[in-house]
Amino acid sequence: MANSTLEHLLTIEAEASSLVSEAQNEADSLISENEEKNREAYEERIKEEIKKHETNLEQEKEKIKIRYCEALDAYRNELSGLKSDEKKFSALLNEYIEKG
């Protein structure tokens, strides 16, 4: 009787161990699946953010380019409106060289 009770307890312990092992394997599998889903969602979100910032960057670069061209055109127009006095410039240059 003691032998049969001991054998019965060992059988129950083996079954319990098997159930725990199966449960652990299932939990590991679920964890793995969730990690993969979360990783994919994270990577997709990162890609969206990068794309959004790249779009903003291109838009800002275009705005800066337009402002630069406008400022350059204004500067060129200002310069073209100035009259040069070559005689006065030559006189100043000669004076500078003579003092030099």
C-alpha cells in the first residue's frame, strides 16, 4: 500500500511537472508573439515619425531657399541701383597708395 501510494504521488508529480512545462512553453510562446507585435508596432511608429520629420525638413529647406533667393534678389537690386563714381574711387585709391 505504501508503494502504491508513493507511485501514485510520483505519477501526480510527473503530471504536474509536465503541465507546468507545457504552461511555461505556452507563456514563452505568447511572450514571444507579443514582443514581435510590439517590435513591429514600434518600428512602424518610428518610420512614421522619421517620414514626418523628413517632410517637415524638406518644407523648411524650401522656405529657407525662397527667403534666400528673395534676399539675394533684393541685394542685387539695391546694388544695381547704386551709381559708381570711378573718378572719385581712383582718386581715393591713389591717395591711399601714396600715403601707404
